[in-house]
Amino acid sequence: MTLLICTFAAIVASVVWYLTPARGELRLGFLSLMFWGASLMWLVDAIMEYREIGAEYFTPAGTDMLNDAFLGVSVVAFGLVIWLVAVLLADPRHVFARHAHTQG
């Protein structure tokens, strides 16, 4: 589930990056690469787990699937928080700079 959720987030981020003209200033490439990196990490994890337990990998318990889904959603949320902080620190539209200039 974690691999599936992260890969879906990577695909969505890549499509948004492709369709958005302001992709550079919004750092959408950074967001997309974070999710593709996470997807690659979970793919390697899935391969190693499959090598360890074999076909049993494809019949997880319900609680394991729920835990993996929660972890996947948490990873996507954390990635979005990191991306948002990066965008706010870069202040590409100079919103904070203008606000500080009018307040000063």
C-alpha cells in the first residue's frame, strides 16, 4: 500500500508539474522528485520483502494493509509539508518581502 500511495502521489505531482506554467517558482519539480524517490525506496523495500517471504507477500493481513496505508498517507503528508516549507522559504512571489516592506 505504501508503494502504491507514494507512486500515485508521484504521478499526480508529475502531471501537475507538466501542466502548470509556474512549475519553477512553485518548485513542483522538487515535489515530484521527492515522491518518485520515495516510490523508488518503497519499490526496493517491496522487492527485498518479496525475496524474504515469497508469495506470502501478496496476501497481507488486513491490519498490515491498514498500517501500510497509514504510513503511505503519512509519507505523502510529510512530503507535502517539506515542499510547502521549501516554497515558503523561497518566497517566489515575494509575498513576505512585500509584507515586510509595507510593515517596516
